[in-house]
Amino acid sequence: MNETTSQTDEKKERIPAMQSLIDNPFLLLFIGIAMPTVFYLIWGIMEIVTLPVAP
């Protein structure tokens, strides 16, 4: 009886969001590629916007 209660307690325990993020290698790969891409795009757009107009 004690084993069944411990098994149900383990099933009820929620996995924290950060742990599930770190445990998923494909999600980490996606984030590792997407974040720099977004930052470089934003940086490039900011550079283009701040260029002075040619005479």
C-alpha cells in the first residue's frame, strides 16, 4: 500500500517549467538559433534607420 501512494504522489508532482526547458535539447537548439537571429535583425534595422540621408 505504501508503494502505490508514493507512485501516485510522484505522478501528481509538477515538473518546473525551467527544468522542462533545459531537458529538451531541440528547444534549446531552436532558442540558440532564433535568439541571435532576432537580435541581429533588430540591430540591422536600427542601423539602417539611423543612417543619414545621402545628399
